[in-house]
Amino acid sequence: MTSNCIVVLAFLGIVLLTQSCRVSGALPGNNKPKPATVFIPNEDSTFWANRIYFKVKPDFKTEITPRSVQQHEQLVSLKRIFTSFGVSSLNQPFKMLSGTSMVDVYEITFDSKIGGADQLIAQIGRLPYILYAEKIPIRKYFYQPNDQKFSQQYALSLIQAPDAWTLSHGDHNIRVAIVDNALLTDHEDMMPNLWINPGEISGNGFDDDSNGKIDDIHGWDAADGNGDVNLPLGWTDPIKSHGTHCAGIAGASTDNTFGIASIGFNNKLVFIKTTMDSGYPGAPTHGMQGVAEAIAYGVDVISISWGGTDKIQTEQDLFNLAYQQGIIVVAAAGNSNMELRHYPAAYDHVIAVASTDQNDVRSPLSNFGSWVDVSAPGTAILSTLATGVSDYGVQDGTSMACPLVAGLAGLMKAKNPALTPDQILYCLKNSADNIEVLNPTYAGKLGAGRINAKNALECCLSGSVQASFSINNPLETNELLSAVNTSTNPSGTSYTWLLDGTVVSAPPASFAQTGIYTLELQANYGNCTFGQEQVIHVMGNNDISFAKKSDEYICDVLPSRSGGYLVGSVAGNPAQKTIQKLDHEGNPEWIWSTPPVPLPPYFTGYGGEIFNYFERGYFATAEDDDGTVVIAIPSYESSTSTHYITAFKLDGTTGQFIWQREFRVSTGYQFAFPFFLQIRWIYPRGKRFAVQQDVYDENRRRRQPVVEPLLQLDRAHTNKGVHPNG
């Protein structure tokens, strides 16, 4: 049973038709298919108001479908939420990535007039089988219209592409995916280099290669769900050429006596269409589904010339998957003339590209920042247009710089198919031309420099070289550091150690000060350098604790062994506590909230209340050597007047819940004072830990340490019996 739904967008101040969809089956509360809510975002909208993602936990085996939501006992609460928010569509946007955790992600469309996305996320996020729920960012193509005409391709000469072509003409077995609005497939300079699916017979209406797609000859239309990646006849806006222009830069046919040349030369292009035929060509409504399709095709490189300022976990998971499969992802930094991070370019495992002009000066609208990896020419770039099969024209933007880098990455893979994404990035950065003297205001903010194709290809010749080393980590102050070079490289390879970016003759023997240090080993071979970095955490002792805090209600801020910080806090309802894992710049990697835990009573033993409402909600946090996170919470059972400790353990990488246990506090201590609690590792660290508290000295009116821990646990949460009455 299906129905059509229409969604209207106001993009950049223009009201445009951008999405239609299908709903499979009837959803809760619907006797018949219900059209999706019409949504018209404001100009400054950054998230869809009527669409969200949610992801179920890996151990949740019930498939969530319109039918199962109605019938399965486990999904009664989800059905109730769907009904109350007028949910009209449910789908798995990344189902093409079977066998990976991305199939655990669901997308729903709901009636935003009934309730907002934040409310819906809060309710879904409380369900025990939900890993997370989050809003979906609105993305846009990074394109600036320009009607200037040029008859030469300065960019290829500037990056020394002709010299690079003496080393490689590309390879038809290397596939570069252009994930963009649409393509003019019969353009004269496109056809020779378009990938042709060898397992599919064009136009027969069958899925000949059994990949779930019918007639996917040159790629796939992720927006309309078919094999036609061509732009529709109804598009009139100049941005309709965006995808065709980007494709030409990365892989137009070269050395064919007409048209333009491309950096990719003979590499093949796979095109993934991300905008619906009925939509506005400037809105990639199915951009991430397009990325997923490219991953499913197993391409070598993905080029993304669109994005926005919002970061979400689902998208980072998608790029993590691409990285794990050895796929190089390149994305445009954006055209907002700002330092603010743009995504997907700023995600981990994505190469962020800024734009420069003919003189190696930053393009006026190009974004910049420490998060940019490299720059490439993006001003006045000549390439193919979708206005006619023999049409060419000039366009500007990081959208144009991005496929130039993606095409170069493909050329590098053609020269050395064994190169990993890390090695490609390392070669691109270490072979780039330094342009800081021409951009003094943007020093360190245009990446490693402007790409140099010749140097990058020469770097590929030594692509089998790698740097690797092992260390003991974390360390105590003055504990001996063991750093062992484990690299296996050809004869003639030299090595360089760097500590926090400064060359040192050898790794330090130890660290006298606590802190976070970065140790790097570089392997130098020929004209190229490959490196590996590891972060070292130096701690003062074996204690991870906290004392009473002021009214900001922050319980703990701890450096994480995997980088970044763990922040524990209480707010609003201190019976519920929140742990956040932040990266070094304060961006959340995961957030986990405890289920409500009963608060200890007010303490009034010395003539009046001395602990306020929020102070009773404080708790202790620590991180184990294996990366897991332990939380200890003072709790209270009012019916029996019993104090006890509730302990939780989480996966430090994902924030996923592992176990929960309750333990009684020794009867010798009447109050589990929340902010006197600490977690102490029992040496050797990582094997066992103790939850310990200080008590309030009645005479001196100050806290005194308890001589013995309240309880001991091993990693598997077995009580070791210091006070085994829990």
C-alpha cells in the first residue's frame, strides 16, 4: 500500500518543490495512507523540522516496519509516540549497506505542527532499545553563479597536471563517484569516461546483477529511486549544471582532440543523483543516501560539493564506514567566507577542500579554518555544462575545487591502488605547495597548501611506506615511556620523531607534568613523508575524583584516553545525570543520560540544610584502560532508609550501556554524600576499581577520607566483597 507525499522547501529565500516520497504500509493511527506534513523552513533553517533519524542498539533484533510498529509488543511505546506526533513515513535510508550498523538507522517524517523535533527526539531517546535520535541537517550545494567565459584551464597547469600525467593516465578500473544533483550523461566529453555497469542490461527493466537496482547503467538516482541520473527537462536554474560541471572537472574524457581535459584522465565516473526530478536543483535532499549508494557500489573515491554547518552522528557513522572500506571521501569546505566548520567536509575521514584563484590567493567566498586539509583552484573553472551536449562554461566555488582534489585522488589510486585513505591524505598534504606567504591573514587555515599533482603522484611511488610505533599509554608522571618503532619499510627509509609538532632526537624518557601530548613518527622515503600520531595521556596519580562544585552543576570534566573529554552534569532534574564525550574542540561525540535514580535525602544534621537540591545529584565518573566509562551514583531507598551506590558502565567509543549494579553502603556510614564520592583504581589499574567516599567530621565540620573503600568491582561488575552486602 503506497501513497505520495509532497514537501515544499524555502531554500535561500525561494519557495521550491523539493521532495516527494513513498510510504510503505499504514502507520499507527492511520486507517489510510497519510501525506507527509508540508514543511516550509525559514531562510536560516539548518535542520528539517519534520524529519529525524534514530538508531537502534546493535542487540535489538526486531525490525522496525510500519507493520511491526502496529503489531509487535516490544514496539508499543514507539507506536504511541508515532501516533502522538503524526508520523507519516518510516524508512531505512541506508538499507543498501547491508551487513553494517548503518542499517540500524531509521528516518521518520512527522507532523511538525503537532510537536517539534526536539520533543520527538526526547521521547524516542528514552526507549531502552534506542541508541540515539537526532535531527537531520538541511544541506545545500556550494555554488556561486558566474557568467564569465574563459577558453583555457589554468587550474591544470597551476597544479602541474601535465607533469603528473607523465606518471599516470589514470585507469578505467578506478571509479570516482560524483554525488550531486544530476548529470547530462550524453555530453560529448562525459560519455567516454562514464562507468558502465557490466552486470546490467540497459533498458530491459530487470535487476540483472541482483544488486537491488534496475537498469543502474551509470549509477543511481538516490532521490527518485531509479537508474536515470539525467537531469529532468523542467530544470531551468543555472545551478542545474552543478553536477555535470563537477563531473567534468574530476573525469571528463582527456586527450580526445575536443572539449576539456580533466585531472582524472582515464578514470571512470559513477554518478549518484541526489535531487528529485520534481525538486529544486540546488537542494540535495537525498545527499547522504547518495553517499551510502556510492559506498554500496564500492567506488574508490567519493566527491561531495555540498554541505552545511550542522554535525550529526549518523553522518559521521557513514563516513567512518567509507573509511573502513578504504574509500577516499573529498568534500567542499563551503562558500560562506567564514571559519565555522562545514559538514560533511569537517567530519573525520573526509578531506576538506578550500578554494583558491589563479594567483594562489584564497577565493573571496571560500571558507577557511584549521579544519581544512588542502586547497585547490576553484575560481573561474572551465568545465562541462548541462545546457547542451557540446556546452562548456565557467563556474566558481569550493564545489569546483572539490572534484579537482577528488580526481587527483583517483589518479593517485590508479598509480598505486594499494594506497589507503590515510596515505592519500598524507601525500596530498605533504606534496602541496605552501601558499601562506600569499595569504598571510589565513596562515594555517587553508590546509597544507594548494595541491600539486606532480608531487602527489611522485609520493604515490613510495606509497608502500608506512610509519607505525607502539607506546604504553596512559602514563603516570615520571613513569618511563616505552616507544617502539614497529615500521617495516624499504631500505633507505629514514625516521623522524616529533613531540607536539616539534622535532626531537628521540621520544622523551618520561613526562614530569600531567597533560595530553602528541607523539608522531614520520617515515621519510624519496620525496614523501608518511606519519603516525598517537596521543599520550599523562596523569598525576591513580585517583580520578572530584570535590564539591559551585552552582554550575558540573560534576566532572575528565581527559579521555581516546582524546577529548568526559563531562558529567546534572540540570533540571538532578535524579537524571548526563555524561557527554566531547572532542578537543568541545563537539559532542556521544551523550548518555542515566535513568532516574532516587536522590539521597537532604542532610540537616547540624542545625539546618547544608546541601541544596542540585548538590544531592552529584556523581563520580572514571575511565578504564580499556576505554569503558564507569559512573558511581549515591542513591537512596526511602521505604527502608537505605543508602546504596548505583554503578553504570558504558562503552567509551559509542556511549552504549553495558551494565548496571546496585550496592549497599556500609552501615558504618550514614550518608552517601554525593560530592564526597570518588572512584579509585586499585593497582594494577584496569583490573579492579573501588568506589570510595569521604565522610563529614562532626567535630571539625570538614570531610575526612574513609580508610577503606565502600566496595570493589572487577570489569565484569563482580562484587569483590569489601562490603558485599549489596
